[in-house]
Amino acid sequence: MGERGAGQGAPASSGPSGPASSEATAGTVLAGYLHAQAAEFLRSLRLHRESGSDAEDATEASRLLRRSARRIAGTLHVYRPLTDVDWTDPLRAELLWLSDTLGREHAHAARLARLRGALHRLSGAEGPMGQTGAGASGARAAGRGGYGDGGGMTVGAARAGALLERQLTLARTRAHSAALQALGSSRFHAVADAAAVLASELPLDPAAHDLLAREALPCLAEQAHRRLTDAADALPLSVAGHPYNAEALTHGLAAVPAPDAPPAEGRQDAPWHQVRRLVRLRRYAQEVLDEHVASEAEPTLSVRLLGANQALDRHRDAAEAAAAASAAARTPRIAPATAYALGVLHADQRHEVEAARYAFGRIWQRLAVPTA
């Protein structure tokens, strides 16, 4: 999913969402946090509708919509035992659908920008990458400077950049159309109606009205932390802890058992992506706790969770960029120089995957285990 905006910081509300006394109930505190997030969702929706033809405002409003949707869905997941699951489970699924649909356009744009920047860095080129549709003569002109003087790209690099731009721009256009269609659908309007209800009322399990927040909320957050710890312990952190270990490049040329099977790199990355999702859930669980005891909250855990989330966001972005370069290299009838440039680009992004794993491993070693 990416949102790819997981590292954007704390939620909109800054003060305690409910009574901070030791007698506050779990339902009261959880409802206060979700009321604030639902209100932020509705505010972002209004901004999106008012943005009109302003692409920058629409992009920012979409980012805020995704952020609120992720926080609501993640909080409903962690604190599910406290809610009326017949109402909250369908809403959580719809919010995840919405966040994923709205995030694809941004993901394709960010991927193209990342690969464009990597091509310039690897080529020593200073000018902008060749535009979509540039002919062979334009590619040759771009490559005259070569690597030596840093004045331009090789022919293969310029053509690789043009190919990536065509493919990712097409994917972005399709994602934009899908997002517009989703925002105009009855399915989205049902989500907006549910968010309006959530802004004033959270359907709770009857027991949540009697459980004390200081007992129930940390217990559920600790369960989320244990799931995260179990998943992180299964990662090859001992290997990732060594710089330049080349683990991320392992199986890069391995054959797949079937044409529709995921590549070996994708199977290697999957556990890391799962840990990223669990880190995000743990962050949202901690935000609820921090809102409840805002005046006494210890920021160290929240800061380290944010750092871990950002490292794994970089891991996901690099892995997806490498996959895009690999997919472009499989385009039929491309020139050997173009395929070579895409191979270099793929290897560069897999090294970025390795660097992100190393960064996460160092953060994870310092990540304090919370006590219930």
C-alpha cells in the first residue's frame, strides 16, 4: 500500500482525545481518537471537492484522505475487541480499499521520479531525462556527453528512461482514472456516510463501556507489539546487519516455477512488507495511548516506531522501483544497451533495498519493548 505517506507524522489532533483520568473507559478514549480521525477524513474530503482543477491541492487532499483512512482502519484492527465488529469490520475493509485505490497514482509518480533520479545519478547527467516520445536522434544527443564529463546520458540510459516514463505515465493515468471513478461511486459515498457516523458515534462492544482505558488499551497494544516482534524475529536481521551483504541481490536471476508465479525477489521481500504493515499498526496503537496520556507520554517509542516505518517505506519503494525496472527490461525487442541500462538500474535499487534493511535492523535493535 503504498501510502505511501506513512511517515508523515502524528495525526491531526494534538491533545487528548478523551478523559485522561485513570477512570476513563476504553470505549471513551478509543471513540475520542476515532472521532478526531473521522472528522479529519471528512475535512480532507471537503478539501478534495473544493480543489477543482488545482492538481496540487487535489494531490494534497488525497494524501490527507489516505492518511486518515489508514489510521481509522488500523486502529479498528488493533482495538477490534472493543468495537461492534458487525459495523466496524466492513468499514475497515472499505477504508483499506479506498486508501489503496487513491494511493496508486501517487505511487506510480513517485516511482518514476525515483527511477529518473537514479538514472541521472548513475549517469552523472545534469539535465532532465529525455521526454516521452523522444526519437533516436534525441537519445543520441542526450548521450553524447557520456559518463565521463557528466554532461549527459548514454544512448541506452536515455532510451531506458524514455521507456520507463512511457510505461509508468500510462500506469499513472490509468490509476488516476480509477481513483476518479472510485470517488464518484456509490461505494465511496457509503464510506463517506460511515465516516460521518463515526465522527459522532463509535459502535462499541458493550464490554468496552466498563473496561478501564489504562488496562484494556495497553493490553491490546501489547498484543500488536508481540505480533510485530514475532514477524521481525523471523527476518534475516543477522545478515541485514552487515553492510554490503548483497542479500537483496540474491536470486535476482532465479527462474520462476510458473509464468504467473511471483519473482524470487518478491518472495524475499514479502516478509519485510508484512513487518512494515505490522509496524504501522503498532504506531497507530501507540497514538491512541499517547492521546490518552498526552501529558505523560514517553516519546521514545513513538519516535523509534516512526523511524522503523520510514526505513521500511524506503524498502518498499526501492523494491517496487526495482520491479518496475525489471519489468521494463522484459519489453520485447528493446536494444541491448537499453536492457543493460535497466539492469544497472535494477541492481542499484536492490542495493537501496539492502540499505533500508540495514537501517531497519539498527532501529529495531534499539526499539524498546513496551510494558503493559
